[in-house]
Amino acid sequence: MTSSENKVEEHGQQPPPPQLNGNGSDNSKSSPVVIDIDVKRNGVADNDNKTLVNSDRGSSVFLRVVSCVVGVGILTAIVTLIWYYMGWTFGLPALLVALLVILLTKPGWRWFYIAGATAKRDITALYAYIKLLHLIKKYEKKNMTIADIFHTNVSKNPDKIVILSETQSWTFRQLNEYSNRIANVFHSHGYKKGDVVALLMENRAEFVGTWLGLSKIGVITPLINTNLRGPSLVHSITVAKCSALIYGESFTEAVEFILKDLPSNVALYQYNNEARTPVSGNAKDLTTLLETACKDKIPASAERPSHHDKLVYIYTSGTTGLPKAAVISHSRYLFIAAGIHFTLRFQEKDIFYTPLPLYHTAGGIMSMGQGLLFGSTVSIRKKFSASGYFADCVKFNATVAHYIGEMARYILATPPSENDRKHRVRLVFGNGLRPQIWPQFVERFGIKQVGEFYGATEGNANIMNHDNTVGAIGFVSRILPQVYPISIIRADPDTGEPIRGPDGLCQLCKPNEPGVFIGKIIKGNPSREFLGYVDEKASAKKVVCDVFKKGDMAFISGDLLMADEKGYLYFKDRTGDTFRWKGENVSTSEVEAQVSNVAGYKDTVVYGVTIPNTEGRAGMAAIYDPERQVDLDKFSENLAKVLPAYARPLFLRFLTKVDLTGTFKLRKVDLQKEGYDPSVISDAMYYQTPKGKYEPLTKEIYDKILNHEMRF
């Protein structure tokens, strides 16, 4: 993102955000409790069970009877569907588990009330899941790859637009012909099934056509983050054991800079906008090579890939170290794209808009997969622009739009425009729409439905909120949780290590109790497999064993989530990002949201820093404000209204530049290491006085803090 696109302006008056409440004085290191969000009845987690129970006691007898009847009906219907589609070996245990839970826990009418209240949600999701499993089994039986499925859409609608941008408009036929040319060129150069060829290119139709073409001859394509330079770029190429690199001409300088550090066996292919354009060094002119390659079919002698073969590598954002290459197979690509397709009821006639990078799962699979696998049109953009987001939706006539991370906040911070309601977008989907701005976003832009999802590229624990519950990132069924085996277990919020019981097994969290999110691993099941990373050691760190019985395994996300009584899941923080201050656990993600709102939706990073001779870690907020627009008096006054004293940042740092990942995640590791020493930090810094005001953090004040002459 350019600096001008990073800049955001204050927009309107912010409504009061959710109240953040303390959680007692439990000083045990292993306590899994973090700050709880309490928004009364707006869909965010309701943490006051007494209020909920008292309200329900006032319900009519009629409601109880209806709830019981609905609950029984739902249980019967769900088990019947499971039995029909998955067989008695799955349906019978599911029924027995459900009945056993009811009998042993003695929930009474309460269980049936929950069943009735979540009926529509669960049945919708179950229906989508069954359709997904049916589709996966069909393609698995036929051993179809992503290219095979794509070709069915080429045959069906060859002249329909599949990829649209400011400068390009490619039909299914054109994309297929380009991918065939790629397959023929690289096959003629000796590349075969199992080889690895990296791709470094901006968002454009050729990006999709390149990895698609390579997949036709079984070549695996690592999709390189276009923001990487120097050692990080070298690492991404070497860790995947690449034998070649394809790069766009705009990345010539970046590639030339690392040539001396690349293994000698890595061949270079430069793609230029025009044929016969000079290329750098020993690189081959790919554009010219493609001109004479066959476009109608792929080489007959090429070994054909299989449904479960590796397709691409997608890298993690690298917020906590060097990027790791996650393995995406053909079956995994299908599962991700089809899962969100059925859950959110996407249609072939939909026009999708994504300004997200195509080298990541969100843009490259969730959005682009709707075109390749389901015949829709996908409009793309090279770089995200907050002011241009809904203008693009109008221009491309989009009906579904994609967001991620902090994008929604950037868009909300732009001045009002005629495009705010001129668009035809009926649904937005993505992850990272904070509950503190969710209502404002959908109200201002007239969005009828939000599909908030959660999941890791490498993981198997993917969930979806499809019913507009504000703040929820998904749910786990309270009726039949065994259908989709995901759980929240008790864990140390600092290390993420599971807290085990006397039997050595993990412990499930109770409703409204934060813990670490996990997904059961079942080999051979595409929805439950864990393919991990190319680096096997890194993969092993994401697996926990002996979860609920000896010998079982689960993918451990490293994220702290919480489930309410109805099973709605809410993101709390990353393990290790929660810190303890004044006897309270503080969630950095919650504080970041409030500080950002008060500062006018500016980029904000919150982390804990140590103070000598003081227990715990004090909060510090780094705010991107190069023009120093934040009024500190108003800031401290408004912050006191939305955050308890222990959660307010003790130190402030005003950044003149901000380091964002390609998916708009904020990096905090380096900031946390730098701390608050004014002798090594040139940015303006402030500390909070006992009266709650922020004053400049000078070298003199810093020395007093070190010498314990100032108490906090």
C-alpha cells in the first residue's frame, strides 16, 4: 500500500464501543482468562449468564414447549441427514453422543431452548457442509484437479469474463489458452510433476494463468509475497526448494539484488508486458517464449497430477519470523473455495470484488476460486485503496466484496461519498471486521449480510459466521458438536501450551471461558487433514497430541477464542499477546481496537513492556500518525470512557511509518523489542501521569523510571 493509501481521515462521531471488564484477581500464570467483551444483546458475547437465565425464566410456558418441540425436531432431522449422507457408522454414534450428553448433563428444557434458538444457523451450516462433502467426494472419485474443474467452466461459458481489472478483461477461453501456453513452455524446458517453480508477480490475470498452467503438468508453485525483499525473499525461494523463479518485470530490481544469494540451479524467467523486451542477467524472456507455444492443449507426454497432489505453497505473513510455506493441495484448494461458496450461498452470476493479494489464501483461493471452480466473474485490483473500494464495486458492478484485517477500518475512515450506497454489493465477506466498528460499517454502506470467517491457511480449523451475529467469527454446534470436531481447550495465554488434567488429557473450556482453538486431525478426510508446512519441524509445532484420548491429534491454532452459551465463537487474542498488568489480564487486540477508534481509526499496535521492579507488563500503544493529528487531551479523556484504568496504555509512541504485511496485519515484534527508550527511538513518545494525562517521555523521565523514582 502506498503512503497516501495508508492515510485515513476521521469520519463522523464514533458511538460508544463495547465495555471492557476486568476479570478478577487470579494471579496464576496459567489462567486462560483475558478481557471479556460485554455488548448487551447485539450479537457479541453475552458474558452475564445470570442476566440471560433471569430473562429466560420470564419466558412463557408456551415458548418452553415450542423450544422443546423444535429441539427434538432439529435433533431428529440433523441425525437423519447425517445418517443418510455419511452412513450409519457416523450417524449412529452422533445420535448416541447427543442423547448421552442430554441425559448426563440434565439440561432440561434449557438444552432444547438452545437447540431451537440455533436451529436455523445449524441447519444452514449442516446443509452447506453436506453439499461440500458431496462435491468433494464426487471430484475425488473422478480424480479431478483444479485445472480439470476449471476446464468444465471453460467448456460451459468460454466467452464469459472470469478475471476483470482496471486494465484487463479475460474470458475463460483466454485464461485457459494462456495456461496451456505456460504448460507447454515449461514442459519443453524439462519441468515435470513434483518440480517447484516460484511465482513473484502482482495481481493480474497472468498470475492466475501461470500457476494454473504449471499445475497442468504437475509443477508446484510457491506464491511469493510481493512485499518481500532481500533475505526474506531469498528464504521464501530456498525453503521451498525451487528450481526456477518466474517474476514480473516490475520486480526486476528486487530479483537482481538477491542473485548472488540464490542457489546456482534456480533458473529465472522474466515476464514482461511486451515481447522482446530486454531481460536482466541470465533470465529467459518468458513473454516471447509464450508467443509461439501451443495454446489449444497441454503436452500429451506430461505426467498428469492427482486430486490429492500438491498444487501451490502459500506463505504465512511472517509477523513473528520468516515466512513459512504452507502446503495447499488440489483437494485443499477445493475445500476452502467450495466451503465458503456453499455456506454463504454464492451464485454463479455473482461478480466478486477483491483488492487482496492473490498470493494469499483469501484473495487467491476464496475469491479467485469462485471463478475457477464455480464459473463466476472475479474483479481484482493491484493494490487496495480505501477511497476506491466501493467506487470499484460500482465500476465492476460487484455483488460480493471481500475484505481482510484492518481494511474495513480504512474504508470507514474515508469521507462520505455517493458510492457509499450506489453499489450493488449484497454481501461482504472476510476476516478481521472488529465488533467495535461492525455496526457502523454495515449501516453506512448498506450491507445486508456479513460473512466473517476464521481459519489459518495451513490449519484444518476453519469456521464461518453466516447469520450476521455481530462480532462472531463462527460457531460450534451445541446440538451435535461431533459433526465438525473443533474445540476450545484451556491453555496458558502466554505460551499457548494446553492445560492438562490429572489424566494428562486436555480440558474443554466452559461457555464464556477463553481458551485455545483446535481442530481434530483425521487423515484421509480433506476437511480434517493437516497438511502443514514444507518445513516438517514447523509443522510439528502446530500439532498437539493426546487431546481427549490417548493417541489422538489436533491442529492447535495459537489463537485465544471464546464460545458463548449458544456456541458463537469470538476472537480474543493471539497467545503471547495477552499480558498481565495490575492483577488483570489485558488483551492487546481489544485495546488496539479501542485506541484506534479514539485516535480516528488510525493504525495501532498494542504490546506489553517491562518496567524495572514492577510486576507484569505495562501497556504501550504505537499509533501511526505522521502528521500528529491526535489531540492528546481529548485522546486521554475519551480513552478513559472506553477502557478500564489497567487496560489503558501507559506509554504512547507516534509512528511516522508503519510496517504492514500483505494481508494488512500489523507487525509488533520489533516495536516490542525497542521498548520505550528515547535514546534509541526517534519517534515522539509519551507516558501517562497519575492523573491520566499524557506527557512527553524525555530521557530524564526514562531514567527516573529505570531508577524506580516513578511509581505506576
